[in-house]
Amino acid sequence: MKTQILVKLALQSIRKNKMRAALTMLGIIIGVAAVIVMVAVGFGARSRIRAQISNLGTNMIVITPGAAQQGGVSQGAQAFANLSLADVEMIRKNAQVVSAVSPVIVTRGQVIGDGGNWRTLINGVDTDYQVIRDWQTASGEFFTAEDVASVRKVALLGQTVAMQLFPGIDPIGQQIQIRNVPFTVSGVLAAKGQTASGTDSDDVVIIPYTTAQSALSGRTFIPQILASTASENDIAAAQEEIRVLMRESRRIAEGDPEDFTVKNQNELAEAASSSTRVMTMLLAAIASISLLVGGIGIMNIMLVSVTERTREIGIRLAIGARGSDVLTQFLVESIVMGILGGCIGLALGYTGSKVLGHFTGWDTVMSPLVILVAIGFSGAVGIFFGYYPARKAAALNPIEALRYE
Amino acid sequence: MNEIVIRTDALKKTYATGSSEVHALRGVDLTIARGEFVAIMGTSGSGKSTLMNLLGCLDTPTDGGYELDGVRVEGLGKNELAAIRNQKIGFVFQGFNLLPRTTAVDNVELPLLYDRSGRKRDTRAIAIAALERVGLGDRLEHQPSELSGGQQQRVAIARALVTEPALMLADEPTGNLDTRTTTEVMAIFQELNEQGMTIVLVTHESEVAVYAKRIVEVRDGRIVRDEPVRNRRSAAADIERLVTQERSAA
Ligand SMILES: Nc1ncnc2c1ncn2[C@@H]1O[C@H](COP(=O)(O)OP(=O)(O)OP(=O)(O)O)[C@@H](O)[C@H]1O
Ligand SMILES: [Mg+2]
């Protein structure tokens, strides 16, 4: 028989048992929907992380106090107050591959401008910070080495802070107060958007680290040192160089653990993506279990169907159907059921990932390849689990089948 | 076209049930020419259905030879038998055996869809023509559950003749029908036979057998009587008589 007719017959017999077919397809529907959401979320998360990496800067290396634990979880890095300006100087002087290095002194505080006040993050950094983070100014200028050396009270505003403090006013040259210390705005930074954890990168004020130490915190330890290389290929070498230099200056004996951590931005991104990986794996587990259960459901229903339709099979054999015709008929039926379930699951998964994307702000991705794979896979489930019942149907003896009540 | 449609040679069928053997057929020699209308009679368990299954290529004999329309059947494979059933034989069963929830015309079209020779092109039109031949041109889209027993059996006859087979086999086709519909169905068989169709039919009732041209009686797996029907009746004439009776009664 022609495949066209076979598909028509299969659709007919599915339509005759709508409810049953729907319940049978449920497993496939859930499985495929889970796969679709999984892939969409996975793609979305990956493209977000990729955006974050470039958001961080170019070829960035991060040095934090405290040893990294296995699995990449840092153990309360702030508890170790053992990075200092001496470390920054030592790296700047001795490292060959490292092209830029800057301390980052992090505090929070109230900032007051002409148009309002705002509580924000205050980062004390060196001029290299601009290169490391690859952060242009939208207007005005980044502070100079001269400003840093002279401990000048100059500040750069992130877009968000600029908006809050000077709505509708050009902030350049204006006075602001950070923790009641007056600063002059030298520039406004270009917008960077959100970070991995969803915080606003533009909600920040940047000042010279020297000023931050003397005027604001009074502390001498440094929670973070950033460095970068000229080329991406040098990152590993630079990391190793920093590690060796730091060990030497701290006199850490060979074999002893380090009390600092050197990571590149890819390693950071990996840690950030580990949570989405858990979610992806969970969805993958749901998907495969659903597809398995869905497949068994199809097999079960097809076995019932073969028994129920024994007489029909007898009639078909009597009027000249070959065993292979009967086999194909039942196989097509289970494949159609699988693919139909796959298509419904696809629609459901698509809607689901759109809704999820709407609420999380992730852009979910739907590629034609995924659609093809999902439908192909559900069809394959139909073939795999439909084959045994179809074989059983094809092997029936026509006389016995006709006599079956 | 071969002038001899059926020729069996010492046809035997033995069923093995557990330890014992059942000799359902013990050597049947039967020759049926084109255009014959044979009624096979016999008591229950005499082997009529077994013989029909062999003649219909639904089963293979334990021993003996069978030539159908010039083709030696014994030793053929499953697929070849399926092709013979499809092209040379039309079946009509006691229980109608139509596909449920499938329209009359779809039921009748079915054998054409299994035809691999590709000689039938416009299967739909052929199926409709077959239904018109049995007087059901106005019931094309009815499902079996929407048809009376007599109408269902006519659909089954249409399905049997749609491939223009060399032989039509009917195992107690009127077993589930009342006198009136039995006569109607027999009238169709007689009409088809007059148009040249070879028909072999199993029946318990001698009132049905008298519409055939030849009676073969089977007993205990053997043919014990084989003779032409003497006072043969016309089913069409009987229907007319029944109609007039009903009218005068009313
Ligand atoms: N599949 C089978 N297995 C074992 N024995 C069988 C089988 N089919 C038929 N028989 C036996 O073969 C004999 C002939 O059976 P068959 O069905 O041909 O009789 P029949 O003449 O058609 O009877 P009826 O008029 O009741 O339909 C019976 O004794 C029956 O029990
Ligand atoms: Mg019988």
C-alpha cells in the first residue's frame, strides 16, 4: 500500500480513539516539551553567559584572597585580608605577560548629587581598570595616573547613577558627595547592562583607589586585583606567572596550598553556568524518563490495539494483505502517534520557553535543528516501541484471527 | 482464463491437538469448472470450513494437491498466497466481517489497496461500481453499524467481487440472516453467477442449497455425494412471491 494511504488509515484509527491516543501521547508530549524547554533555556543561558564574559572585559584575570576549594566554590574570600597594594606593585613590576593590573577596593555608600541621592557601589581602582574591563566613557574622561598619584577626588559615574543623580543635567564637572566627601565628576561610563547574577553593572561609581583608601575606607587590604593580557592566548601563561610570583613573594613552600586564587573570566563564567547546568540536567532526566514512559505507553496501547483488532487483522489478511502490510500499518500508527505527540510537545515546549523567557528576561533560542531532532526522536520512539506489537500483529494466522471473538 | 477453476487431488488436512490428531479432511477430490455454483453441505464438524479455508488459500493442506485457476498452490510462500487471495478469490463470511467504523465504500475499496499488481487505478470508482452492483449505490458512506444484516452482507459481497476474482467463496453467508434477507442475498449470488462468477458456498440449509446448481456433501472429511441440483429455484422469483404474500396479508 502507498504510504499516503497508510498514514491516512493510521490517522483514522487514532481519530476513532481520540481520548486513548491523547493519553498515550502524554508521555511523549511531556518528554519533547521538556527537551525543547531544556534546549531553549540552555541556549539562552549560554548566550547570556557569553554576553557576560565580554561584559567583564577582555582577557581578564581575577585574583582574590583565600584558596579556591575543589569545585570552584570560594570559601568566603572576604574573610582573608591578605591581598595588598604591595601585591599589585609586585605584579606590575615583575610580570612579563601581564599587560595591565589594577586593585579594586569595593565599598558601598550614599552618593548625593544636585538632582538626587542614591546608594550605590563605589569601586576604587587604578587607570588600568579601564583597559581591563574594556569600559569606554560615554562622556568626559577617565581619571589619569596623575589623578591617582595626587589622590584627587574625582569620580566616574555609571549610567544608572548618572541618571539618578543628574536627571536631565550633564554631570561632567558637577560636584557630588560620597559619604559626605566632595568629589568632581570627570566622566560618565558607557552602559554595560546586567551581570550574571542579574545585578546592574551601571549602578556604580568609580574613583582612584588612592582616594578610596584615604578618604573613604581607611582600610589597606584589597578584596580583588584585576589583571589582563594583550592577547587571549597569553591568559594561561599570565595566570601561571602571577601564581608563581605570588607564591615567591609570600614564600609559600612547594607543595603547600596557596592562600589566594587566580582565575580567568572563562573559569568564572563556568562557575556561573553550573547552576543552569544542574537545571539542564534535571530537565534532561525528566525528558528521557518521559520519553521512555511515553514509549512504553505506546507499546502498551498498541498491544491492546492489536488484540482488540485481531479480527480486523484477519479480514485484512484474508483479502490479500501481506504480513508486511499489517506490520507497516501498525508501525505507521505508532510512528504517527509518536510524531503527533512530538509536535504537540514542541508547541507546548515552545510556549513554555517563551513564557519562561518572558519572566526571566532570558532570550530563549529555538533552532530548526532542535525541531527536527525533537520530531525525529519522537518518531524513533514510535518505531522502537511500536515494532514489537506490529510484529505480533503481522505474525497472526488469518484463520485464527478471523475466528477471534 | 482457465476453464477449470478448482482441481483438488486427494486433499488432506490433519490438525494436531496435543497428543491426538484430528483428520478434518481425509482425501478430497473436487473439480469445479468456470461458471459453476456449488453448495457444500454436511453436518457440523464434517470438514466444510476446513475445505473452504484450503480452497481459499487461507491454510495449506497436510497432503494432496490443489490447482486454482491454473496455478499450483501447494508449496507457495505466504506472500504468494496473499497475492492469490487478493487477486483470484473473494471471501464472504457468515459474520460479514466488515471493518467496524469504516464506511461501506472504504470497506469495499480495501482489497484494491492491497493489490500490488497495480492493474486497478481508479480504486474509488471501482468500489462504488461494485456497491451499485449489489444495489447499495445509495449507502456508500454508511458504516456497518448503520446497516442491516442483509445490507452488511451485500457490502461484504461487493468487497468480494470488487477485484473480479476467479472464484467467490462463501462460508454460511446466510447463517445470520432471516428468510427474506437470505433470499435477497441468494438472489445476488444467482445474478453474479449468471454474469459468469464461479461461486462455492457452504450451507446447512437445503432451502439455500437449492439456489445453487450443484450440491457436494461432505461427511467425516470425505465427499459422499456430488450431484446437480434437481428442482433448482430462482431467488428473484421467490422474492416476488414473498412480496405478493406480504401484500395480500396486509
Ligand atoms: N484449528 C483446529 N485445530 C484442531 N482441530 C480443528 C481445527 N479446526 C477444525 N478442527 C476440527 O476439524 C474438524 C472439521 O472442522 P470444520 O470447522 O471444518 O467443520 P465444519 O464442517 O465447518 O463444521 P460447522 O458446520 O460446525 O462449521 C472438526 O472436528 C474440528 O474440531
Ligand atoms: Mg464451519
